[in-house]
Amino acid sequence: METGTTEIAGAEPVWTGLPPGLLRMRRLLLVVWLGLLTIAVGLLTGLLVAPVWAAFALLPLALMAWGWHMLGRNWRSWRYAERADELLISRGVLWREETVVPYGRMQLVEVTSGPVERHFGLASVQLHTAAAATDACIPGLDPAEAERLRDRLTELGEARSAGL
């Protein structure tokens, strides 16, 4: 039985979270970019102004600590569920957003993976509908899961739109 594909009428959908590889990738990017910024600020202010001004390098470090925590909260907020007639995507920490994409409205389902995502073994599923407002994306999936989801959504989309 596939995850999230069965549900009892009136019951809560079976939610699937994102894999931890996405969180690792985003945190690594955060550390790399803010680490470089910390070094640059520390060196430039220490050498060009005065050594005491190198303390401004603590600001990117504080931002890194805050970003580390917020990335974890954001990653935990993402989830999706396959229901009988639609795909649900839920995300957001402060402002919760739930997108409902009916299978019959899907026009294109694509799997994308940039160079950084490929390095971490991740892929995203992008859903396109007739109404641009209901386009949706599920980031950071394992490539096999992304392809399975694409194939399933395409199959269900073709079956549901046959009557239109």
C-alpha cells in the first residue's frame, strides 16, 4: 500500500512530511553563506577600521543561529496528502497555507532538480493547473518518490479530466 493514498470517508487525510535531506541541504547552505559573510565582516572591519569593530561579525553568527532554528520549523510545517479526488499541500509556520489541487484540474506535473538538489539527492514536484493561483510545488523529495508522485498525479489527472 502506498503512503497517503487511502483514506476513509470523512477521516483526516494521511499526511506525508518532507525527507530530512531537504533540511540538511538548506542548513548547509545557510552555514556556508553566513559563514562566509561572518569571515568577510570580521576581516574587513578588523583590518580596515579597527580590531574592536570585528565584533560586528557576531551579527551574521546570530542570524545563522536564528535561521537554523527557523529552517527546522519551516521544514516540519511542510506536508502533503493524496486524497481520492485531490492533492493537499500544507505549509507555513506563522501563516498556515493549505493548497487543494483537484486531480482533474492538473495540466502539467513536472519533476525538477537543480545542481544543488541533485548533489543532495533531492527533487521537486511542480504542479501546474489552468488557474495560476492553484499551481503548487512540493520541494525536497527523494527522486524516486517525486517520480512516483508525478506518475500517479498524471494518471489520476488524465482519468479525472476525461469527462471534461
